[in-house]
Amino acid sequence: MKSISDSRLAVTTYDEYRPDLVLLDLNMPHVTGFEVIDQLKKAQNGNH
């Protein structure tokens, strides 16, 4: 289990740890959870 408190690090941390499940707070500072989801989808070419 890995906890990230800065939404800006979510995509790079995802690429490093490749978790089976991601839980996001939708109202995070800096970048919303919805934006993180979009970034993850783009990084994975829509494969999830």
C-alpha cells in the first residue's frame, strides 16, 4: 500500500508501483481526482 498526499505525484508514483487498485480523493489540492484519472488513462493509452 502506498499513500500519496500530493496529487501531482500520482501519475509518476502509479508508473513506479503499478498498483491493482487506486483510490482517489476527488477534491485534492493542485489537481482534482478527475484530472488524475484522465492523466492515468492517457499514460496507459486507455488500458486499465
